[in-house]
Amino acid sequence: MSRRGFALLTVLWTLTAITMLTGAAMTVARLGSTTTRNRVLLTTREATTQVLAKDGQTIVLGGLGDRQKTANQTGIPVLSHIPIIGGLFGSAEGSTSGTELYLFLTPWILKTDVDVNSVTAPRLPKDVQP
């Protein structure tokens, strides 16, 4: 903490996605940089940053976004895989969804025991005194 009431925060945040794999998706996943175990795909991304924030100032961090693509094929076995006419015996559909993670931080600089009690007391159970 600086004399002017600023705090230097080092923030490490991790986003882990868990995806269940079926069929052909397992073959594709093994070729990538992710880990597959028991038909589960774990993808982990991390971001580290430093922020200078004033006492009580809210900081918003963003940038860990994710896009999920889903593809599904159905059809009559063998016939749906015939080149050119296979589409007559099956169908394919897909969808895309996205998420963006935002982190809101508000540092409170607690200088005395009274400051600490004023912040923690409302969060304690009613039968516990600070």
C-alpha cells in the first residue's frame, strides 16, 4: 500500500472448461494440446496481471472468453456416408455459443482493528462476536 491509499494487486485467474467427448470428438481432442481422460476433455487457461487500485475503487478485468462449437450428425448407417448422395440419408446440425468472464475487484485497505471488525462483523453468524 502506498501513502496515497493505493494498493498494488497481482491477480492470477484460471478458467477451466470440462467437456464430455463422444465418438469422433475423442480422435480430434487427442491431436490438440488438451488432456483427455475417460472421455472428458479439460481445457485450462490462465491470465496474470497487476493492477494499481485506490482504496474502495472497483476494477474490472476481462478477456478470458470462450467459444464452444457443437456438431451433430445423424443418419442411416453406411448410407449416410456415401459420397454425393449420403446427405439424402442423414442430417448434420451445429451450434456455436460463447462466454466472456469478467472479474470485479474492490480492494478495501484496512488499517486498524476497528476497520477489520467493521468489515468482518456483518459476515459472521449472529451468535459469533468479533
